[in-house]
Amino acid sequence: RRPAGGDDRFLGAAMRTAQAIMDEAAAGGGSLEAIARRLSVVDGFVEGSDLLPAFGRQVYAAEAPMTLEAHKAYTRALMVVAGADGLGKKELEWIQDHALMAGVPTLEIDRLLGSGFDYRAYPLAQALRDLERSTSVLRLRALKRRLFRDAIVLSSQDGYTAAEKAKAAQMAKGLGLSSAEVAAVGQLVKEELELAEKRKKLLFGK
């Protein structure tokens, strides 16, 4: 398993290998058991790799390296906040899009959303500890404001409710964010959402 910190060539190679295995399976080559074993090796290879660095540059205007394991913990923390009032269709679509852009294999996305993860009952403090365990101290420090920002963006997909705001406030406290940081991130999201609407109207006439 390759250690974290590489570039997207490794992920691309693993995904191409997985596709080749699936193509072989579709053509009737190999038993289901053998195919499953081979895919598990690819899955493990991807698990130890950083996801696509281009994702961070496009979404955050900076590289945001994250392993698959860390991304799953990150997403579960987001689900706990946005799921305070249940996860709606737009929120689920945002989670899927966010994962796909980061380079998470669709199989892993299906596992994450279809695993029966009880985001309403899962303690937020535990979700944050899961993230802490899955990433380095240096990366965790860089993740905090980004995680809080994404929690608000995700929650805002179908209206930022009082329940979600309360859970987001708990997240900010658990992350150790100052009141100034909370206010700054909140203002950033407000401006980002307004700009997104402006861009949509200008470019697509909607």
C-alpha cells in the first residue's frame, strides 16, 4: 500500500486497473470470488493514497490533500451536522458530487451512503475523533475551517435550519474555532452562495 502524500497518477492507475478487472468480468473472465479478491487489492491501494489534488485547487483554490479513509470520516462528520433535520435529496447529491470530484471511487460512495450509517444518532464528538484518527495533526489543523465551511454549504443546499445551525455550532466548538473564525467562515459561505447564484444567472440565464 502506497503511503499518503503522492499524486493522482497512483489513483488513476488504480482506477484504470479496477476498470480493466470489471471489463474482464463483464466478458465472462474469472470467477466472482477471484474478481472480488482482485478488486479488494485495488481498493486497498487506493485507500492508502491521497485523492485528486486538482479537487482542492478547483474547490478551495488550494491543494487539499486527503486520503480516502480521511475523506470518509470527513463526510460522516458533515452528514451528522447536515442530517440534524434529515438529509434531503439536494444534500445527498452534494455529498455524492463532492466525493466524485475528490476522486472517491463510486463503489466507496455507494458504501458510504448505503452503509446504514445513523447520522442522526452518531455523536458529533465521535465523528470528529474519527477524523482526527484518520489524518495527521498537521492536516487536521488545516482541515478545521474547511470542514466547518463545508458543513454550512452542505446544510444550505435545502435551507440552513435551526437544527443544523445548532449542530454546526457544536462542530465549531469541538474544532476549537474562535468566534471570529466562525463569523468569517459564515460570511465566506454567504458570499460564495450569492456568487454561485449570480454566476448561474449570468452564464445560464437561470
